[in-house]
Amino acid sequence: MESLQIPYRAVVVGATGGLGAAFMQHLEQDPNCEQVIGLGRHSDPPVDLLDESSIERAAAWLREQAAEWDLILDATGILTIDGQGPEKRLRDLDPAVMARAFAINAIGPALLFKHLAPLLPRNRKGVLATLSARVGSIEDNHLGGWVSYRASKAALNQIVRTTALELRFSHRQAVVVALQPGTCATRLSEPYRSRAPEVLSPEYATGRLLDVLDRLDAEQSGSFHDFEGQRLPF
């Protein structure tokens, strides 16, 4: 990346997932990236989206490593829950499954933002980005179904917008955005790829997303973009 301070420091949460690992690979190979830390349930320190104290401890540990982090990427998310895929109809709704979707796809990232956003630089560009999904767009919903996943990602998009509005006062050059990586060849999408018009490799999608982030500035903070750079409706 060229638009961040050089050298820059980066954090990837969900670093062992298909997209998180691909982000890590790109950042480790970027000569402008001085340090990249991957966090997840099995990292040291561990990060569990269902345990706020683990996120708080990880944030404190990161601050011990460096006062500021230029790029913070949330590559977490869940689609199939306890063997149950997305609902096709309202009658398929399971409140426990829906609650877990919100816990991981919306509440968890909100807690990441709560504890990690203060690590962004205050006087230069910093990026806080999370992986959303096109099906989380309310305006773009023309098919219905997938209620829990759609609603949890729509909630995530609102969290992104709200975080961006708050940070504009304390971190004036911060870029807080939701990203749509497309359908990628990862474990999350494996049962649902057959209907996708295009399946991308994680390496390609994450490379394109980093290029998109490189082009954004504070004026686009609080927005939603796909891997081609197109701004998507919330």
C-alpha cells in the first residue's frame, strides 16, 4: 500500500480464515509493511468475538507493541451455523441460529471497533475495514431469503457508518469501510458457490480489496465497496 505512512503496521483479525490468510500473505510480501500481526481464536494473544475481554486484552497487547496501527482488517464472519445454512423462507428461522449470526457478524466486529479503533493514527491516514457482503445491502435485496445472514451484515454496515461518524472528530483522516470480497473459494462459501456467476481466489480478491483501500480517503469513510472499487448501496 502506498497511501499509508511508510513503513506501516497492520493487524488482521481472523488471520487463519481463507480471506484473512490471503490478506496476511499480501501484507507480509509488501515491502512498505513493517509489521503485520495476525489475530484469531488460536493466536497469542487469542481473540474470541464472543468474549469481549479477549478483544480488550489483545488491544492492550497491540498498544504495547506500537502506539499506533495504520491498517486494521476484520476478516471474520460466519454463514453456516451448527450445520445449518441460510434460511430460504421465514418459516425456517431459528432464533438461536439468528442470534449467533448477529453475535459473530455484527456484535463481534462492533467490539473489535470499540477496542481497536483507538489504535488508529490520529494525525495521518489510518484504515479500519471489515468484510461485509453484498446480500447485506437492503437496497440491493431483490431475492429475499437468507434472513439471518442478510440482517446481520446489514447491522454490520450500520456499525461501520456509525463508527466512521464518531471517528471523524478524533481521527480526522481515518477511513472506516465495509468491503464486499465477492464469492471466493473459501470454506465459508463452499456449499453455495455453484450458483455464483464468478468464483474468485482469496489471493485475487484480497489483493483487489487492498488496492481499493489504498485509493480511499476520509471523504469515503463510512461507505461500502466491492473488490472492483464500486461503491455499493447500504
